[in-house]
Amino acid sequence: MAQVHIERVSKIYSGTQRAVNDISIDIPDGEFVVLVGPSGCGKSTLLRMVAGLESITEGKVSIGDRVVNGVDPAERDIAMVFQNYALYPHMKVYDNMAYGLRNRGMPKAEIDRRVREAAKTLELEHLLERRPRELSGGQRQRVAMGRAIVRSPKVFLFDEPLSNLDAKLRGQMRVEIRNLQKRFGVTSIYVTHDQVEAMTLADTLVVMNNGVAEQIGSPLDVYERPASAFVAGFIGAPAMNLIEAVVEGDGRALAVGASRLAPFSHSPALEPGRPVTLGIRPEHLRRAHANEKADMDLVVSAAEILGADTLAHGRIAPGGTGAAPLIVRLPGNVRLETGARLPLVLEPGAAHLFDGETGRRIDLAEAAVAPQQAAMARA
Amino acid sequence: MNKVRFGHSVIPYLFLLPQILIVAVFFYLPAGEAVRSSFYLEDPFGFGSTFVGLDNYRDVLSNAEYRRVAIFTVWFTVLVAFFALAIALVLAVKADAVLRGAKSYRTLLMWVYAIAPPVAGLLGIMLFDQHVGPIVKMASWFGWNLRVGVNYHDTAFAMIVTAVWLQIAVNFIFFLSGLQSIPRSVREAARIDCRSGFRRFWTVTFPLLTPTAFFLVVINITYALFDTFGLIDLMTKNEPGNNPVTLVYKVFLDGFRGNDLGGSSAQSVILMAVVFVLTIVQFRFIERRVHYS
């Protein structure tokens, strides 16, 4: 077990193309870090650099107290679980797990003890004599896990290990991976594009985009205070509403298309004319009560009934193609008519502001984030 | 539930007909003819034939010359198949590992395959030419007076080298595609599990390559046994007296040069039986150890 330090690491292809750009992450011993981002964001490349399967162009990776830049993958004391399991098709389950240990010259009895123990933990005991092709997807996944566990490595590396499984099994394995990691306390780096996996597994979440770490923090922190419009849009399902707006008037109001919105009455004034992005999560809007003044109106265009929730899709009033699209999460019992006008109230402190050009978060003082009730004016 | 039935229609047989016709005309008929004439003593000038029972077989099998050729054929086949496979495998593994300029490197190695076999054979023979052949020259640096077509062992050497050289390109292509069909992640998992590249090759890569290797063993044995005919013909320069030949070539020699059609037929029947047994052995015993994933 060990901490992992990733220090200003970059991966540069063919001289100019930066697949990973100057990333630094400190991972304390026993922590579960999830790298999440869209495909092509460099998360897998970063993981493979830690594994030693990809050379490190710039920067330093250390495992424990040892810099591993030039160290062979087999000598890094890591174990990796691959997306397609990468089991050896010609070996029995037992040999798949024992292979790495045999190559390290471990005594036979010790190998046997470890393999049987891992098999017991993963409920694979009855499958030890089978070959991978005779196993189901979930069982193969377990074998891949077993192969990692028997090594008792310093670091577990997971490269989208669940994406080949069906939804139900994925949920089950997710819990299992989390429990195993907690039980063994092994430092883990987990790559996924699935934000549910990312949120539920991570101690620390690293949201990546275009080779850059957009934000590093706890899942809740990332959810509550996204550092950029990209993170805001990527984490959370359905995605946060990101509404293009321009600062108006005295710098405390926003123009959204034809409507005027003033959610940040006490915020430090922003220079008028500055383009910004207003971020509102679908779950932070609710239907206004009968006598309540609405922050904005939604013209409903479609409703997705999920049972527990109903998602209302539409555009901010006055509607039409020019108006900003908006998704609102409503209780499951709400029935909506297409074309209906839905008065909405924004939860206090729940709106986010991002710079219109850089996409970075514009921090507002804690007290300043209360939306001004009844501040919606129509042009 | 009703089963789909074709009844006693002739249509399925009609579909099979072209294939059966081809096999019949080009294999069953000549093979049957060979079996028949192996029991006869043919008059060299075509004036009829005499039934002699198993005499032809007895003659062939008790012939010391035949035994010598058979032993050479075994050596020739084993050496050609082994070296053609081993060298191609090494080249394929190396080509597979090349990242930069991989395409041009592979194309260079495959080029030989694009040359028509007789031309390539001729090139091989030029390399061993008594007067201009660079290999003969190189051999002379080491004090080896290489005399292809004159010295039995020198000819055998040149034959094997050329036969191997001709076959490497084909084997290379198959091995390379076999290597590239091994999932990258499996090899990467092996890299994490095993430090030694050599050990990794024999414990992971090679076992996964066995379907390709098995197929190539069959192909190469067939190649060495039969397809080297033209090469041997060119190398021995129509003077097979003191030169090594294989069984297939001897069938041709005895039948068409020696006009011993009965004896040569008996030889081809024996050869047919050998190939038949060999194929069964290969599929029964080798395939069992092959990992089809």
C-alpha cells in the first residue's frame, strides 16, 4: 500500500499533440480516485502512464517513495483491471490468477493459498478449472478482479472495468469493487466515463477534459461547486442547465435571450456586457406555489416520466426557438401538458455563474448567492 | 412444430454437383487411375500392360534408392518446414513490435510473396550460381567450395535454403496477422504480470498463436512435400543422378523419364497414403493442444 504522486505529467504525441497536459494529483494511501471525462479526454492515457504501459513525456509519477518513470510495468507493484477483462484465454481461471505470482517466483503453496482465498472472496471457487470462454461477463470480471487481488499490489488500476457489463450487473459490481477496495485498503485509480460510477466510487474525483484536469475534489464538492461550465455540464444527470447570458444594467441582472433575470441581487457587481453562463441544476428548480412569485416560466415541450421523477423539457418563457432550453426535475406525480406554462422557483443559493469565455466559475460570496425572489422581468 | 423438409428432391444434389464434379475430375479419377495402374506393368512403348498384382509395391519398397530418397524427403520436409516457420515467426514478432515505420517494414518483408514463385525460385538459384552467385562467393570466404548441382550435399543445402526463403513470406503474413489478432489488452495484462519478454512470449503470445501455427505447419509440410517440385527440377538441372530429389520428384522421374508407369503409380499411391495418415495425425494430436479462443 502506498500513496501515488502524479507531478506535472504530460503525454505528447508526435511532437505537438498533448493528450495529457500538465496534470498533478496527490493520492494518499488507501484512497479511491476516479478519473472521469468524455472519451478522448486523456484519462486512460494518464492511467496507462501510471501503469507503465505508456511512456511519460513530461513530469514524474511516483508510487510510494519511488519514482517509477523508467520502471517496467511488472516491477511497479501495480495490478490492472481492463475494460474487456484481458484474461488469458488459453489458461484456466486458476492459472489466470496464478500466472503473475508464478512469474515472481512465489512458492507454490503460497500461490495456492492466495488464489483460493481470492476465489473464496469473489465466489469463484467452483469455476477455478474453467476457461474464460466458459464464463459469463460478470464471472470474467470477477476473475479479472481476482487476478488483481492475489498480487496484493500497492496500487489497483481500473480502466473502465464495468462498461462491458449490463446495467444491473454494473450496479452490483460497483458496490462490490467499492467494498473490496475498502476491505483491502489499496490505493486505487479508476477510469470511467460514467458519472454515476464516478460519483458513487470516488473519494476524490478528477474531472478531465482535453487532457486537462478541470477539477479535483470530493464528489459532493464537484457536484456542489463545479469549477467550470464543463464540469457543471458533465457531472449530474440530467445535466445542469447551462444558459448563455449577458450581464446587464447595474451588473446585478442577466439578460437571457429576450428575458431578464436577476438571480444574484447581492453579488459583487459584474461589468455590464460581460458574457456569462448561468448554471442551474434541474433538481434545483421547483414549481411555484399558488401565491408565490415565480423566478421564471417554462414553456413545456416534452415530459419524461421516470416514475419517481418527471423531467420537464422546454424553453424559458416566452418560448420559441430563440429562448434558452431548460430541463426541470419535478416530482413523479406531476402531470404536464405540452405547451403549458410552468411557473418555476429557483432554490436559494443553487445557481452557478461561469465566465462566458473561459468557462471558469465566477465565485460569489456565500451570502450573495440567494436569488432575488420575484426578480423576473419580462421584456 | 413442423420441421423443414426438402423431401427426396434432387435440388440439394444439384447444388453439390459443381464441387463434386471438380473433385471427381481432378482428384478421384486420377487417383483411381493411379491405384489401377499401380497393379500393372506398363509396356514402355505403350503396347498394352500386364497385371502384376503387388509386384510394383514390392519393388518400390525393397529398392535402396527409393529408401534413400524417402529419407532425404523426410529431412528436407522437416528442415524446410522448421526453418521457414521459425524464421518467419521471428520476423513477424519483430515486425509486430515495430511502431515507427511499421508499414514500410512490413511491406518490405511481404514483397517476396508478391513475386511469382518460379521467378523467386530462379532468383534463389541465381544466388547459388556457380559463376555469379553471391552465396557461392560468400561460402568461398570460409573455404567452402559450394558446388550446387554437382555435390549432393551442396545441392541439398541450396535446395533447402531456397525452399525456406520462398516460404518465409507466406508464413510471415500469417504469423503477423495472427499476432495482431491477439487483443492488445491481453498482452498488456501479461506485461504487468511478467517481466521477461521471452517468457511472456512462450507463455502467452505463442499459445494464442497456436491456431495460426497449426495451420501453417500443415501448409508448410504440404509445401515442402509437393510444391518444391519446380525448384528441385531447376536445381538439379535435369541431372538428378547424383543429386538429392524428393519422393514427388522421383514419381515424376520414374514415370516420365524412366517410363515405369506402374512403379511410379505405386509410388504415388504410397505417397497418397502417407499424406492421408499425416493429415489424420496432425488433426488428431496436434489440434488437441491448440487453443481456439
